[in-house]
Amino acid sequence: MTYVITQPCVDVLDRSCIDECPVDCIYEGERMLYIHPDECIDCGACEPVCPVEAIYYEDDVPDEWAEYTTFNTEFFEMAGLGSPGGAAKVGRAGRDVTPVAELPPRD
């Protein structure tokens, strides 16, 4: 199991979760952040610091955002990142999974 970042993060990119993550498993796309499912240690440090309440334990993702569990996994496949062992090594990916990229911009 892992934590998942969902739709409220799109176009917010607060990054408080990145500062709290002890294993550097939160990666930055163009419009939202993604948690690497193989690198997350399920500590939950990221969840309470998210100002838009976009982070959920995988089993607790609301039905309306269930597809974001898949998006978090697909991001790493699409970006060709594999499991690099830390977001700091990679930097900003500069792209998102197609469903996120195609969302209308938030005001």
C-alpha cells in the first residue's frame, strides 16, 4: 500500500508534503505531485501537511478520485523514471499523465 495524491493538488503544487517526506518519494510533474508507490514507506508524514487535503492512504481515496491511484503509478511509467530512489535526483518531470494534463486550468 501507499499514499496517493489526488485532484485537489492539480495546479496547486504546494510542496509542503515534499518537505515532510523522509524518503524523498514525492515527485513533481507539470501540474501536480505524485508519490512513487514503490518508494513510499507509508509513514503518513505528507498527509497532514497538505493544505488542500489531496493526499490519502490508498485504501481511503474517495471514490470520486479513485482513478488517481492509477495515475500515480502511470506517471512513473510514462515518464520513464522507474524507481530512481529519490525525487531530488530527478527534479521536475515537466509533464503529467494525460488525464491530468487535459484538465482545465484552475483559477
